[in-house]
Amino acid sequence: MIPFLDLRAQYRIIGPQLEHAVLDAMRECNFVLGDKVADFEASFARYCGTGHAVALNSGTSALHLALLAAGIGPGDEVITVPTTFVATVAAILYTGATPVFVDVDPATWTMDPTRIAEKVTGRTKAVVPVHLHGRLADMTFICAAARRFDLVVIEDAAQAHGAERDGVRAGAFGDIGCFSFYPGKNLGACGEGGAVTTDRADLAAAVRSLRDWGQEGKYNHVRHGFNFRMDAVQGAVLGIKLGYLDGWNAQRRRIANLYNDGLFGDLGLPTGPFGLDHACHVYAVQVEERDRVRGLLADADVATNIHYPVPVHLQPAYSGLGYHAGDFPVSEALARHTLSLPLYPELADASVAKVIAALNEATAQPLARTA
């Protein structure tokens, strides 16, 4: 079976370095924040091209605290997309604000920036574009729209570590960027982790305080805060892995381009070729009769995944937002038809060829069209 993701393959290559870094952190016995985390923050800020990076315990916390630091709260509205993991929307709700959805562009699957203006009201305070699957959203258009309406731009860059356009990396386009270091990400911890990046010292200071019980100095609690700190082991691990990220991303892009060049069956391919503006966290195709095709791939020993089978506005937990089926047709079509293929840096060319052959065979025969 070709796995969808193989973290053991990565560990076989860099395991000794990780073990050394983790043991070093353990011997220091400074388990929460500390030098390992501070060193990673400095390295990640340099990598992203921002003045500051603040490490946190998860990508969800990064979104949550970024919104709070930007002053988002009850009565405010935040524009985002329904084609994302639910954490994007949950974080908005955590602040007491209301998520307002716009559909995604049918070519890029990221926020359609032409729809932002029609959703702006007097209560709109921020826009949260999602760099879906690692592809940068149209940040030039989005940031211009945000400036027009005096909105804060908060990038959900949870899948886009290292993606860049015109020399600017994910997390450096807007006012603040939010990253997840969940183990399966392009830059993944050995557990949970997250970070925000920003050039604004005020936002960085607010997030640093919010992550540590609202303190500014020990036992000086100036705001209601949280226990969202990164532990030293994750800081040590991420400090090692960061040095490999560009090479891993290059290999991901190479595999994604092999897929685009080799697939020809009855399916829709993501817009390519894949360049630096795509971190290629996920390679997903659109296919009719997805369950049937997925079953044929499983029979051929190819594991797959689905990102995301139900858009957020149709999830039961978010029904109270008042949206219905048909409100965002592009997002809903993607949810019905996208199928994610194996993609990780260590995936062998022979395995890539096997995936291509299996999917071409599975989709070569005419399939019954679904709505």
C-alpha cells in the first residue's frame, strides 16, 4: 500500500538529529518556552521575512490570538471562506465575532477577492484568506481590498509554510500570519504547535501576552489571557526541521508537477504548473463518483484522503450562522468532488508512477455524472 502520508520515512532520514535536539531540550529542564522556543521564533521570523514570530501550542491558537490581538470581538464581522478546516471559523467565533463567508475562485480554490466588497458592512473588521492546500491566495487583490475598507488582513497560512510570491513569503503579506505545525504539515512538530508572524510590534507583543495568561512581566496580568505556550521539545524539533523545509517543498512541487503531467483520465486537475507560490501541502483532483474511484485506488494499494468533504457553512455545528446548500456553489462542488493523492517529500518516483497509472485506469472508463 502506498500511504497517503508517511512520517516514518521522514524520521528515518532526520531521526538522529531530532533525537539529539529533544534530548538536549530535556537535559536543560526548561520545558515551557525557554531558549529552544525563542531560537525557533527568531529563525522562523527570518525565514518568513517578518520582524516577529510568536510560537504557540497550535495553529488554532494562532488564529484565535491573532484575531484578539487585532481587536476583533463581539459585534464584529470577519470575512473568510467555507472551503477550509473548521478551525478558521471556530477561531472567529471564539472572539465573539461573526464569520461572513465568500466563495472561492474555481481556478485557484482560494478566496475569490472580487466578492469581498459585497460582504463588507459597518461591522466588518478583518478578512481571513486561506492559502488552501499550500497555494497562496491572491494577496495583492485581497490586501488592496482590505486597505480600501480599513480591514485587518489575517492570513491562514496553516498549509503554506514557505510559499512565496515575488520574494514575499506566506505570513508576510497581511498584518499577521497564522501557522500550524501539526505533524502532517510541511513543517510539522512532534505533537501540536503553531505560530504567528508579523511586522507589527504591537500585534506581536499582544500575542506574547495573550499566550501566557495575559502577563506583561511575571504576575502582572494586564489582559485576560490563555495558556497557549509552546513547549521546548516542539521548539527544538521545529528548529531542526526548518532547515529542511525549502528542500522538502521543492520535492513536493516536483511530485505535484509529475501528477499534473501524467494524469489524463476523466478528472479535473488543480491549476498548474506548481511554482514557488504553492507549498504543495495537498495535491487534490476533482473526480466524479469519488467514492467509487477511491475504492478502485484502494484496490490498487493507493491510499487517498478527502479535504474537506463538507464545507464549513454546511457543518451541523455551524448551522446557526444561517447559511444553506447552494449559497457557495464552488465550495460545495469542491467538497463533493475533490480527492487528495499521496504527497510527501520521500514519495518515490516509482510510487508516483503507480498512483498515476491507478488513477488514470480508474477514471478512463466513463462514469455516471453526478450533480
